[in-house]
Amino acid sequence: QVQLVESGGGLVQAGGSLRLSCAASGRTFSSYAMGWFRQAPGKEREFVAGISWSGRSTRYADSVKGRFTISRDNAKNTVHLQMNGLKPEDTAVYYCAAGPGYGSVVVPTTSAAYSYWGQGTRVTVSS
């Protein structure tokens, strides 16, 4: 069982930066692949970024490549999403998710692959 708590959301102007954090409970955090998803009003939840259990593999949605960076610290049970060059279309509720992935270099990009979810943190980017 993993419990996830996101933080770091807020209101920022276009072009600005935010750093989202996800704190995980449980001794098995390092065995999970971690992902960030987002859901904008009226839209479906979409994959943003993911990182393998070891941190050696990462994947990004095309819409955020070059602007967002995902990282994890297994010693501190945390995963971060550094968001630079924010755009109004990045406005959404951002969710942290954990899924089985120990020993794999594959980073899942679908919601169904993730077993545990946080409550979300809201990001609003003004133009």
C-alpha cells in the first residue's frame, strides 16, 4: 500500500516555473514506477511524465518535453516535477501516481498501469 500526497501547485504567470512534489508513505516506494498525470476542466486525465523505479528511465508527453523534468529521491520517498516555461494550456489538476515496476526500465504512460493515486494539486497558469 502506498499513500501519495502532492504539493507545490499554485497560480503562476505564463513563462513561469513551479515545482511539484509528491511525498509517498510506505517502505516499498523504491519498487514503484512513478508518474504525473493532469486533468484540465472538461478534459480527460492525461499522462505528463513518468520515471522508472530506479530513476534511470523517464518518459514525457510531447506537450511538455523540454519544459518539464521528473525526478525521484528514493531515500526520501519523494518524486518531483519541475515545470518551466509554463503555458496557459498547462492549467490543470496534477496527480501523482505509483505503479508496479520493480526491475523494469519501462515507464507506463496509461492511467490503468498505476495502482495508487494522490488527491491532486491545482496548477493555474495565467496569460
